[in-house]
Amino acid sequence: MEPNGVNSPRETGTFNTLLFIKIASALVIISVFSMSLFRDFDHDEFEAVHTAWKILTGEVIYIDFFQHHHPFFYYLIIPFIKLIGEKTLTLLILRLFIFSFFLGILRISYLLIRDIFDSNKIAWLAILLLVSTSMFSQKAIEIRPDVPQVFFGLFAIFTYLRNFKGDSRNPLYLSALFMAISFLFLQKTFFIIAGLGLTQIYHLYIKELSIKKLTIYWSVFILCICPYYLYLSFTDQIGTYLFWNWTLNMNFVGSFSPFNTLIDSFYINQFIWLFYFVGLVVFFRHQKTLILLSLLLLAFIFLVQAPYRQYFMPFVPFMCGISAAAMLRVLNEKQTKIIVALTVLVPMIYFIRSIIVYPNKPELQKIDWVLDQTEPMDHVYDGDIYFNLYRKDIDFFWYSTDPQKGGLVTYKKLRNYDYNIYEAINKHSPKIISGLFIEDMNRPEIKENYFQSEDYPDLYIRKNN
């Protein structure tokens, strides 16, 4: 690989600065851990848990209910629901489980940056910047398939780059295996695959990689994902899988620009972004692989119609590695400590504020209330997965039913589908319904059979008639 472009850290006061960085890292990680336990839940987290519950209760993904992501994450969390039960406690335990992946991403990022720059100090600072990057830490603690997807994707890149150091403990096929696992968790890995693939072409061009090794790499990748596609083929589900996971997503209604997320991120993490841009210039000649990977992973996000914050997760560790190296390259010890303190302060305040302003206790109480009001075989209409985790739904489209954007409206553009919420309520007689996306709450199906809850005015309980 290219020379690291950074002098080995033998600067005056290196230990003191490194200790300062480690202490700051510990404080931010503790705040992120607190956020994991006490901050509110994202819509997608309830989607993941309810999907796993539906599979556990015998429903078939893509056939019996709407889902547009790869299924492996849902199978991963099913044992938690089975062992702990249909409780809100399961959500908190799953948050802790995901936090272990969060720590795993930090560890892999540390090793990756340390190998590239041959510096513990840069690697530690990169980790501090990574946990302080709001759009990363906000998403990396959530119960979503993106987290293991990013973990295994980074692991794949790490083991791939290790081969250029002659590390026989990390053979090339291991990288392909980890990339395959990442892809089976979520199809978004396609962007990591494309980024690494173009990087491999560069390595092929500079003769650091042979055509034989490149062929072996992607052959192993294909072999590793083959069992899943063979299963889909034998069960005649290939067409169904391709439609829900690829065709629907490529036509998804509700697009917006990634600049919205970038501006918000810059507002909170301006020093990280500023030194990333400095690092792109400083290390352009000496760290072509790192620069190329970071720019590709960032550029691919602009191809996505709805680039939510989780799409940036694979890119952020590379951004922080470059930013950390640039800080230590252009700043002296005193300046580094000042900039690091300022870099950490705003995200820390932001994380603590999110716990105070957006606690998860009201959400958990609402879920418990719905469970108390219903029996296991009752149906519930949620509208867009805000409180129904462990009860049956009344339509194939159980979430993403916004008439302006999302899964339902996208599907109706591609295929004929008669979604009639009033008929569904009349047919299944759900015990609880939400007023979300119901235009006329005075329809006879609703007005004659439901009364408004005093505890939760947005919910309606079926009368005993």
C-alpha cells in the first residue's frame, strides 16, 4: 500500500494528548450508551421488531406482509422475542445487543485507521470523532439492519486491506465472506461492494492486485450468497424477492436531497468536516486508497432517492480517519486539545439533550397500554408502526401507508392494489385503531364501533358490541 504520509507519533506530549483523547472518547461513549437506553425509538426500530414478530408467528415475509429489506436481521432478533417475550423489555435488550455491534464498529474502525496510518494516536482520535459524529451515533445504536450490515462491511474492507500487509491470518476470502454476510443483512451493501470494487480496479491498475485474486474474491462472495438465492429459486420466490427488495426501492416515492443531512451534520460536527476537507488535500498523494474509498462511499449516497442518515454510516469511519490524521498533522498539542474539546462538546450536549427532550418512556408506556387493552389474537391498526409490536395487522401494508410517499403509494404506482382502510376495519374489527391516515373518522365503520381513548386521544378502542 501507499506510504502513510504521516510521521510516526513521537511528538512532544504525545502521551498526554493521547490520554486526553481516550478520556474524551470514554465520556462520549458513555453518553451514547445512555442514549441507547433512554432516547426515543426510531420508526424503523419498531418496524424491525414487528417484522421479526410476524415471522415468529408464522407469517411469510413478502408474501403475507409488506417488507422491502433483506430478511436476515429479522431472523437474528427473533430469539430475543422468543426468549424475553412480547414485552417492552425486549426493546431495551435489543438496544443493548445492537450497542455491542456499535462497539464492534468502533473496534474495526480503530484497527482499520491504525493500519492505514500506522499510528495509535490517529486511530484513537478517529474513534473519538466517530462517536462524536451525530448522524453516525444516532443511527448506530438503533435496532436496524444497517448496524450489522456496516459492521460486516467494514470488517470486509479491513480484512481486504490487511492482505497488503502480508497478514496470513486474514486471507482474502475472509473479506469476501464478510462482504457476503453484510449483503445478506441489507442490500445497501451494494454501495460498499461498488466502492471496494472500484478500489480493487485501482489496485489492479497499479499492480498491487492480480486478476486471479480479484476473480477468487468475487467468486467466494457469490458462493457465499448462493444458498439464499438457491432457496428463493427452489421456493419460486426469486421474482417476489427482486420486486420487493429492488424494483420497489428503486421507484420509492418520497425523494429528497442528501444535502439536508449534510448541512445538519456540518452544523453539529463542523470541525470534523473541515479537517476532512483538509485531509483530502494533505493526504491525496499518500493515502489514495483511503481517499478513494471515502469519496466513493460519499458519492454513492447521491444516487439514493431517500438518503436517510443511516446511508452515511459506512462513509463516516473513513471521514473521521482522514479528519483525525489532518488534525494531528496541522495542529500542535495545545491546539489539538482545544479543537478536540470543541469537537466533542456540541455532540455531547446534543446527545444529552436528545435523552431529556425525547425520552423513550412515553413510547414504552403506550406500547404497554396497547398490550393491556388487547388479547394476543386481536387485530390492531397502527397506520405507520408507532405502537403495535405484538398484535396482528389488518392489511398487507401495515406501515408506510402515507398517501403522499412510502411503500403503499409506490406499489400502487407499479401495480393495481385496492387499499381500503374502512373495509379492512370492517372486516377485521381491530381492537385498537389509530387516526393516522384515516381521512374520515366519522364513517359508520368507525363512529358506531369505536370511542376515543382518554389516555391516548390519537387512539380509539372498539366498543363491546
